[in-house]
Amino acid sequence: MSDELPSPDMSLALDAPANAPLVSEWLLGTSAVLAFHLGKTDMARMIADVSSAEVRLWNTEYDHEGYRIVLVVEPGLYPTYDEKALEGIAVVMRDVMWGSSKSVDELVARPSIPRLGPDWRRQIKTADGPKPSNQGRKVQLEPSHPVEDQLRFTNEWELDVYRVLRERQESLPDDETIGIVPLGGMRVRGWTFEPDLLITYRGYSGVIEIDGPHHKGHAGRDRSRDRLFLNAGVKYVDRLNVEEVSSRAEVEKFVDGFLTRLTR
């Protein structure tokens, strides 16, 4: 089975409903890879940092389909997407769409809009106070991010796996322990990642990724990310698909299997 991402149907408008699930990932991924092969590594990284691309038909004169592309980026990165950077990205995206009678007429960027929680006032007022201690993790002022043992988690699934790991940690003798690092920033050449859980045990390091519904259609990207972890010296990477888990016992079985393979 090929790892290549499917391409949208270029005979349709890029903002057609049938194309919508593919266009953003295809356009960003293909443009980033092309920029990399052209030697524009900084631009490739900027494209890879884009959360999503909103594609809208902008101009249909003279049998031409011109599109307005909106790059959605994290607020902390938004200032770097200035006019010069966007002009360079637009050139690469036009090369990607060359020959299809479609082009990029306008390329702009906007910050992603955070979700609003009921306690947003308290979050803003205490943002500079004591924080969860994950290294490399920026404070996220969004609702429903669990915190336990002064550690921050993206969701309850990650917290469930952490609790099982902590139980295994507590069952070990005094001279042996498991290191559990949720959402610690990791820099590899060309990329910065936040593994869901980085685990150290008996001289080895491993990564657990918790895959929710948002990972659908991203298998190729996930495998590329796993290879980068392995190339950086991580011994073992495993993924827990939460849609296939229906009980705590299954989480415990997954964690026990992970620790066994990590130290094998």
C-alpha cells in the first residue's frame, strides 16, 4: 500500500465539497516538499507550521480559476508570516498548481482563533503565575486541558495513559523508575515536535502517541514523524488509537506491551 497522500480531483474547483477534505493537506504538503527540493528549507518549514489552508474561489474570468488562500497559523507564529514570506510561499504554490488552469491570486495569513472557555478571565489574569512544568510547552489558554501532578495534557485520553504509566512507576522498587514527559518540546533537524508522551526507562527512551479522530487521513504524515523520532535516537514509538479502545484494561495492556518492547 502506498504512503503517498491522495491528490484532489483537479477537474473540480478546489473549494468543491468533494475536494475539501484533501485540498488543505495536499496543497500544504506538496508545496512544502517542493520548497525543500528547491533548497528553500526555511520556507518549507514555514509551510509545515501552517495548521490549515482555507481555499476560496476568487476569480473565474477567461476560463481561469484564481483562488484566495488563507493560511491559518498559531498566534505565536503569525507575525513571521509577513508580506515577503507570503510572496515566496505563493510562488511555490503557483508552481504546484501549474498546468491545471488554477492559480493562487491572493495568499494571506491569519492567526488561529482559540476556543473560549468559561474561565477565560482567570486564565488571562493568571497566565504569568505558576504554570504546569512541561518543558518547551507554551501555556494554552483553551478549555478542557487537564492538569495533574503539575503536568499539562491535551485531553483526557493522554491523561488516562499517563495514570496507567504512573501506576507502573509506583509499583517499581526504590532504585528503579519510569520517566514520564507529557508534551515536552523536542527539536530534531528541521522540525519541532511535542510528543504526546516521552518515556524513559532502563536506559531507553520511547514515545507514545495518542491518536484521536483528528488523525484520520494523516497516516503518512504520522509515519514520517515516527521515523524522525527513531532517527533522533528514540528506541521505540507506538500509537494508541483511542477509537479502538473501550476499557481501561485495554489501556493497561497497551502500556505493558509498550514498556516490554521498549526494554527488550
